[in-house]
Amino acid sequence: MIDWKTIDTVLFDMDGTLLDLHFDNYFWLQYIPAKYAEKHGISMEKSCAEVDVWMQQTMGTLNWYCLDFWDKTLGLETAVLKQELAHLISLRPHVDELLSALKAAGKHIVLITNAHQDSLSLKMERISLAHYFDRLITSHTFGYPKEDQRFWEALQANEPFNRERTLFVDDSIPILRSAREYGIRELLAIKHPDSKKTAKDTEEFPAIDQFTELLPVL
């Protein structure tokens, strides 16, 4: 699918792209509502409804991804709670194989994630991936999520790349559309970001199921 001779830089999302999204889906959709219900003495049904309202209100903003925001909103220590489920953090298949090939081929590899720094640190501690990347970047550093064009402008200023010779891989359709608007030429979606769920509709974007589909890197 990719003509690697035309690619210098590869930008990877983290959750749902390199890592199985099951951890995050379980954490936010089940574990957090259960802990919120327990703390505030309400039913699970009421808890899910209240948490969902806040999620709908913040979707696509930096607060959606900000553990500090959720700590204040929910009255929970989300970073601590994530530690309790750290055993669920796992790689999607063949991630090491692809990253190793890209590094050996001399590609510039950058991780760009909307995850809070505490989440990024936890996952890099749990899954040894950092050594593959030239840089790990969280959107919280710039103050804008990847859905916002200002994120891409800040990324370009801090980690320059040629939009015509860059591949960006992400599981989020809104984020891929944001990258396309910024002018990144090669875009790929992920069919199975959560291993416990069926394949997702990636709409207008080409998608891969396994990273072996991108091999070999010449």
C-alpha cells in the first residue's frame, strides 16, 4: 500500500494504533463509571449517564484527554486508577516488527498522541517502545488536540516534516481528517483498534488490519 521510497517521516498515534484500545475503552466506559458510582454512592446506571454527559461535552477538545480535568470533574485520581489496570495495556500485533523495520530503513519516526503525559509515561513503562522513536510528543505540550489545525502548526514548528513525504497512521477518523486538511499526503486508518470489538468503518480512508501489510520497508 505504501511506496516507502516516497516516505521520509512516519507519524504514529498511540492508543488504538500501536496499542490495543481495549485498555482505554474498558477504563473509561466501565472502570471509571464503577469507581465514580462507588465514590458518590449512586447507581451504575446514573454514574454512566453522568460521565457520558461530560464526555459528550468535551469530545474533540484537549479536556477529553486530560487526566487533570477528569480528576477535578469526577473527584477521582485517574492516574492512580490507570495503574490498577496497567496489566491490560498491550501492543497491537506486529508493532515491534514494523517499528524495527522502519528504524532500520532510516525513517524518521515520531509518536504523536493526545494522551496526557501521565498516560504516555505509564504506557511507555509498561510497553517498551520508546527506543524506536526519534521523539514522543503529547498534544498537551502544545495546548491543542490533534483534531485542531493549531496542533499541526505547532508540530511543524517543533518537529519539521515534509507533508508530501509523510505517512500518518491513526485510528480516529476526525483526526485523520484534520491531518488531511493540514496537507499530509499519506494517511492510514486502523480497522481493529480494539481487539475485543468488530472492525470499524474507516469511511473514506484506506485502512490496515495488521502492520505486516506495510512490510517490507525497503
